[in-house]
Amino acid sequence: MELILDLDEAIVKLANPQEFARFQVTVAVPDGASPATHDHRLGDVVSARNIGVVSDDGDVYVDPAILRFLSAGEVDEDWEHGFASMLAVADSSGWLDHQGRIQAHVVWPKA
């Protein structure tokens, strides 16, 4: 599962919602963006779109509700079971914060 962020237009998309083995946040736009140049904008988009929070180390903690919202109409009825399993693995691995948000590594565009 991949949450794709366009930092210019503040657009958020969910890709591969049925892939529960991995989860990441991908910055797709602008080309060449990096933590050094756009970390403030990442925080702005994450906050404005109610995605979650950006941690001090640059990961994003994503509210599961946004993933459910973005997957609505795109997945079958078995999706929630797979998602619940993903959350259980995240919890047992220490990848949930105290509010139940899922830790996701941010992948920045290649320069």
C-alpha cells in the first residue's frame, strides 16, 4: 500500500490498497523534492489533508481512517479483514503510535 502525495497541489492518492505487506508514503511532486527542500511542505500537506503527523525523524504517522476513506469504492469487502491484519502486524512490530496511527517511511523523488 502506498500513499502518494503531490506537494504542489496537495493531492493525496492511495495506490495498491490491497498490498498489505508494505506501506509507505511517496512524494511524487515536485520532482527533485527532498527533506532539505520540502519537509515543511510535507508537514503542511499531511496536516491539511488530515493524514496524520510527521515525526521528528521524517516518517509520517498515518491515521487509518484516511486509508479507509481513500480505499472506499476501490476495494472489495475482504479488504477490511486484510487491513485489520496489517494493523495487527504494525502494532506487534511497534509501528503504531499511541493514537493508533501507522508509521510510514517517506520516499522522496530521485534528484
